[in-house]
Amino acid sequence: MELHLVDRSRTEPRSGTGAPRELMVTVHYPATEVRGHAPLPWLPSGAERAVKARFGGAVDGYALPWTHSADRAPARPGRRPVLLYSPGYTSDRTFNTLVVEDLVSWGYVVVTVDHPYDSGEVEFPDGRVVTCPEPDPVGRAEAVAVRADDLRFVLDQLAVVNRGGNPDAQRRPLPRGLCGSLDLTRTGAFGHSRGGAASAAVMYLDERVRAGIDLDGALYGPVVEHGLDRPFLLMDTVVHDGMDQDPTWHPFWERLSGWRRCLRLADADHNSYTDLVAVAPQVPEAVRQRLQAGTIPADRAVAAVRATVRAFFDVWLRGRPDTAHLLDGASPRYPEIGYIAG
């Protein structure tokens, strides 16, 4: 289910028009029945045209994937933990669908958030497509602070949905059964790259977020100097080498007073944590090099990231310590995940 959310308490910092901050989010949840409900594309048509334009025509002849999600299907009964997902800089909220849909299949509600002028291509219901200006006109710390405020606003709007309200700007009908199904006392956040930084930043600002994951992202803002008192997982690549090469990781790590772990995905590059690792083998070599997908086989990358992200949230939002062994690295089933620190 897509929601168009308008935060009238804030103005859009990058448009220069004084307009309120607008967001597009997708709420993914277990459904009882999908027949008769349209499948959601990986990208809506306007955003697809924009992302293909980014590659200068090199992928125009390639069809982008569809998801397994059905729009506004009735929700399966039950109260479920809620996860917020923030994508990387110039990436879209759909770029981690392979992990998101797996989490939903295990009973989570996952809310993916696009951050206009920071995400890659954000398409609104009226057909507008907002792209990310390059270079970024605001600093990274400011951009992460905006994202953290976005995530807090989304949490507020999810509380409205859970009470039976409808915060969608177009007032499109909400799925049957969604009201009351969000257990917002069990909320986590995860993100890739700049979205990982946003996950840490929102945890620092908002105690409603009980656990978080940063997938290969540098960190920004006061959380670096003050740390967190709740569980946090860092995952990197040898290319990033966060603990030794990223000046933001070590001070953050030293100030984590809750459970902490740093793991690494072997043979990976920055976007091996996203759907792009599965897209890369299907596109021309020149495009593949730009996707930063690494040499890890796509199926192994997807399986390892899915298992690790789910294990972390199962431990800290569902009280399932039996899954914690995956967070120690070197699992025989997922040898691609290595232990760095913790």
C-alpha cells in the first residue's frame, strides 16, 4: 500500500518554494488474499523513465522487475512488529524489495520511505517525479537530519493508521484489517548507505525505535558523538572497511552502550546489500560496473543479508535468542557473513 504523506509542520528544504515536506511511503504487510489486487511494480512508470534516463539510454531495452506485493490487499489478522526502511542517497525505497518482502513473509510490517530530493526518483500520485540533484545542495549531516525527521513523521502517521485514521493526502481507502495490526511498541529501523545513517539518527532522536541496522553507510549528526543505548548492528564491505577507514564508525562504536555488533559481507561492494546485486548480472557490462554489486553471487548475497537482518530483529523485537548465532558470523549456512567486532 502506497501512502502520500504531507508534513505541514515542515517546509521542503531543497525546493525553495516554501511548500510543505511531502513523502511517499509503501506499507508492506502480510495479506490474507491478493486476488483482484494489482501487483506493485518495482518502480512506477514515471520513476522508471527517470531512472533509465540516469543511465543515458544504456538500459532502455531492459524491463525492470515487478514485486510480489499486491496493492491494498486485506491484511492478515494479528499485531506485528514494524520496521522502517530508508534507502541510500540517489536510491529509491523499492531498491531493497528482496529483503523487505522476505521480512514480511516472516510476519513483519515494513514501511519503506522515499526522501524527495535525496532519494533517486520519487513519483507522486499526480504524476510528478522528483529526482535527486547532483551534487547534493545540502550537506550530508543536514540531509541525514531531514531523513530522521521524515522517519519520525512517518511513525506519527502510522499511529494514525493504527487508530483507524487515514493520513493519505488523496484519502485513498486503506486496506481492510490494517487498523490495529501495527505493534508500534516493537519498532525497528534499518537502511542502506545514507539510509543506515538515518536509522541511527532517528534512534538517537526517538526512543520509539528500539533497534537499528546500518548497511554500509557512513554516519552523521550528534549520534556519532553520543552513541545509542539500544541494540545496533553495523554491516560493511571490505571496500568500505568501516571500522578502520570510515572516520565516523569508530567514535560511534565506542559510544554504543547497548548490544552492538559489526559484521561484513564477503566479496561485496556497496550495493551488494540491495536489489542491484540481482539486477547487475542482467545488464550491460558498462552499467554493471556503475552498480557497485561486487563479485559475490547474487543469490548468496540476498540470502545472507535477508537472514542476518531478520535474525537481528527477531532477537530484539520478538525476543528470539535462538536466532542470535547468526549475528556471531561464520555461520555454516551463511559463510559470507564475517564477524568484525562486538
